[in-house]
Amino acid sequence: MRRSSNPQRRRGLTTVAALICLLVLGLICGVLVKLGVAYRDRVRTEERRLQAEWLAEAGVDRALARLARDPEYAGESWEIPADALALATSQRPEKGPAAVVAIEVGRAEDQGGGWIVRARADYPPAPPRRVRASREVVVSKTP
């Protein structure tokens, strides 16, 4: 009888060992998936930060160009559609613009009568994934 129960015991131990191996493998796979998702989120956040910085720079450039044509230009709220940013369909907002750049132009009295140009870019414009970048430039009055 001992011989007949011995193979069954070995089969039971083999099954338990196989289940433990599968459990460990499943835990490792779960950790790897979690790390991959965290890395993807970090890359997307960095992408949004860079895009917001570029949009703030573009807002300053836009303000300077408008100011060169019209010295009375005071600023605007520049709404940028998703098509202008060449966003993938999955990244496009359901409604409204893909980004908003608030441009303010004011007089810089202490700078000899020049202008202060401020641009604040929100990309995307609504929380929770919104990233904000700002730029400020002082433009001296040309003689």
C-alpha cells in the first residue's frame, strides 16, 4: 500500500509546486504591467508639459507679432483646436479647444515705456490632466 499512496502524494506535491510557480509568475507579470502603466503615464505627463511650454512660447511670439502691427494690442484668449496640434483621435477633447493660451500685454513704465508680454498656456485646458506653463517678456520701446 505504501507504493500506491506514494505516487499520489508526489502528484499532489507537484500540483502544489506548479500552482505556487504560477502564482509567483502572475505576481511578477502584475508588477511589470503596473510599472509599464506608470512609465506610460510619466511619459504622457512630460509630453503635456513640453507642449504647454511650446504653446506659451508661441503665445509670446503671437503677441509680439500682433503688437508690431497694432501698438494698442492688449492681449487675447487664444483657443487652439485639436486639428492645429495634430492630436491623435484618442487624445482629442470631446468638446472645446485642445489648448488655451491667455495673452496679456501691458505697459512697462519702469522699462522706458516698453511692454510686458505674458502668456499662460493650459494644455489641455480642463483638469485633471491640465499642465500650465507661463512666459513673460519685456519689450523695450523702439526708437
